[in-house]
Amino acid sequence: GSTRVWRSRNRGVSWQVASANFGFDFFDQINAIATHKAAPGLVVAATANGIYRNNAGYTSNSNSVWSSTKPRDGWVSSLSIDPSDARVLYATYSNFGGAHVWRSTDAGLRFSAIDGNLPDLPVHNIVVDPTDSRKLYIGTDLGLFVSNDTGANWSVEQTGFDSAIVEKLVINTQAPY
């Protein structure tokens, strides 16, 4: 975190700098990071000033400049990589105005909005169903929404989940669940 990515190879006993500095003010602070087990080295980090990526994130250092893109202005609240395809990356924004859910099919080089029929509300988190990549879940200020068609259409989850602010989602893939 902070204004650069840090890496630990020993569960936090010691740390190494893994990126050049992304900036020097509050808007340059990293607020989301994503990696993928099947794509060693792919690390994506987000600040309010953009989304940064590096294909050599496991070996990068303080001199490594990461490529960046900025789908829109605003606070990137989460990043998620499709468990079945490391090229598919999602980003969410947690402020009003503009698209809130974005998708990249080229590992974060370019993004397209996939808000579909989603109302204008902050989106805090996104997870991809590990058994069906078309199924997405987002946590919002109004509760849990789901899309069964990769973000083209969204609906409120109707399985008894409360209409409460949802800031973090995790899919349990371990039985029983």
C-alpha cells in the first residue's frame, strides 16, 4: 500500500518495494490490489488517480514503472480478476455519478463500463463466481446486486440478503456452504 506497491516473501516479516512511487498526495494512495494464481507476476493496484498494472510484479522493484489507465475520475473501491481468465479484470467505483462497474479483457490495459441497468450508487466490491464467470456479485450502498450476463443486466439479490451497505464480498468455495 501507501503510494507504491510493497511485497513480502515471508508473510510480512520483511518487505521490499515493488513499484516506483505512484505520486505524493492523498489521491495517490493505493486502495485496491489484485493478483491471480494462474498468472504469476500479474499485479494490479488502484488509486484515485488510476489503475496500475505490472506483469512482473513479483520481481519488480522501486525503479519499476507500472503502466496505468484511468477508466474515469473517482475512487476505485475494488479490483477483482476472473478466477478462470487472468486477462479479465474488474474495477468498481464508490462515488456517485458516472459508471460504477468496469471490465477489462486485456489484463487492465483498457476498460469498458458494464453498469447496465444499475442505479447511480456507490459500488464497494465485486466478486466473480468461480464456477460461472458470467455471474458477478457487487456490494453497494443498497445491498447486494447480481448479474448473470457479465454485467449487461443487474438485479437485487433476492435470497434474503438485507438492504444494507455491503463493503466486502467473498465467495466460499469450501464445502459445506
